[in-house]
Amino acid sequence: MSIRLPSLSCILCLATFLNAAEVEKGFTSIFNGKDLTGWEGMPGMWTVKDGAITPKQSTINNWVFWRGGQPADFELRLSFRYHSGNSGVQVRTIEFEPFQSRGYQVEVAPQAKMGLWHHSKAPAKSRHKLALAGEETVYAKDGKKSIKKVADPDKVKSAYKEDDWNDLVVIAKGPTLIQKINGVVFSQLTDHDEKYSTSKGWIAFQDHGKGTKVEFKNIRIRIDK
């Protein structure tokens, strides 16, 4: 009696079905795990390897953008694994030049630097560190900053796994942005600054051009506005 093995196409279809089933109710997958369909970066700078979006370790600071829209209020969920260099997840960002981003960024870095919200490429250096791990930060309309320490930063950052996959959640609602890693709130930013705050924009990943090695996968979004 011969045993009939399933074809490769059937296996791939099953894998696709299982991955689709994992997307939470109300969320949409925005990365197919195979190629950069729906994403756009500087030619030759980004690729998909082992089911993850990754930079080709360029010497040029650049971003890859999700072209599915410029959401205002949303919840973004993804998994990332950091190895080296300098990277970040950009939200509500402006593409002021082709593949160059100016806007809010969740730092993707070694554990000691995690929890940072900053304004990538902002002309004002004062917005380089908008909020740090364990902080709830509020910017007034005139740009004045107030900080509330709500948790021990070292304890918060201990939730981050070095050299491993981490789950990132970014929540954007009105002027408030929250980042969670592995279920722990790392920092919260409320930005009323009339000069620099943005209420909607692109989602993008950064390669700072410093030998960056990082991977992004399982990218889902729920758009509320």
C-alpha cells in the first residue's frame, strides 16, 4: 500500500490559512511574509528573508514605508528581532523626501535604550527624547514638556528579550501614543505641540545606515480613524 504525501502547494496553502487565522478580530495583516507587496523602500535597500522584512545593511539612512494609508487612530501589532545597528518603527510620520521620514519613532535597539519615543529628523533637538521607559510625558501647545515617572525604567526594560523575538504594540489615539513590548507598557507620550505634533501619517521601518540588522514580521493593524 502506497502512502500519498501532501503536495508542497497544499502545505503552503495550509500555512497561509493558519497564519490568516492568527490575525486577531478587527485587525488586518499588512505583510504577507513573502515579499514587499504593499511596502515601498529605496530600491535595493530592503528585502524579505525567512518571512521577515529586513534591511540590506546599507550605509544610507532610509525607511521602508507601508503604502496602505496614513492612519490617524490605530493599534499596530508586530514582532521584531534586533541584532545590531540602529532601527525604529515610525508612526504618523511625514515623508519629506523620497524614503526619508520625519515623525514619531519607537526606538529599536539594545535593551538599555528601549522605551524611547523620539521625533526622527526633527529640526529641534529638544524633541530627540520625547519619552523614556517608565515615563508618561505631555507636551503642551507651546512645546513645554512635563514628565511623570510611573514605573522603574530598569524593571520595565527587563520585559525586553535580547537577541530574540519581541512583540511590539503601538496605540495611537488622539494626541496620545503608547508603546508596549511583550505586554508591558514601556512609555506614553501625549503631544499637543502645535508646531511639531502630527495627527496622522505613514508607518515605516528605519535602517539608520549603521550596519543595521533587524527583522520585522507578523505585522497587523486595526485602524480606528
